[in-house]
Amino acid sequence: MIPTIDKPCIRQCCLNEKDVCMGCFRTFSDMQVWRKVSVEEKTKILVEAQKRKEAHHLSIKAKSL
């Protein structure tokens, strides 16, 4: 059986000015290549998306202080 990783899309797609989806925090280019890349590359994409998500939430929290 070939290992796979499901796309993290939560169907709340809205790209910001940096072409990052504010739903899953992947870049537009990440979304375009998702079906073609290896499990290892998908894992890297997800790690970077998580970093972007955390940074986004920290910036929102900082603005509310």
C-alpha cells in the first residue's frame, strides 16, 4: 500500500496578499503541486503551513493587546 497524506483543506479558502490560504495556510503554489509531490514533500508543506498558522495567530493576539 502506498502511503498518502490527505490535503489539509478545510474549505475556507481565502488567499491573503502573500497568496497564502487563510483556511489551511498553504501557499497557492503548495496547493497546485499537492497531488504531484511525495509524502516527504507534503510533510514539509504541512510543517511550513503550521508555522504560518502559528505566526498568524500570534500576530492577531499581539494586535489585540
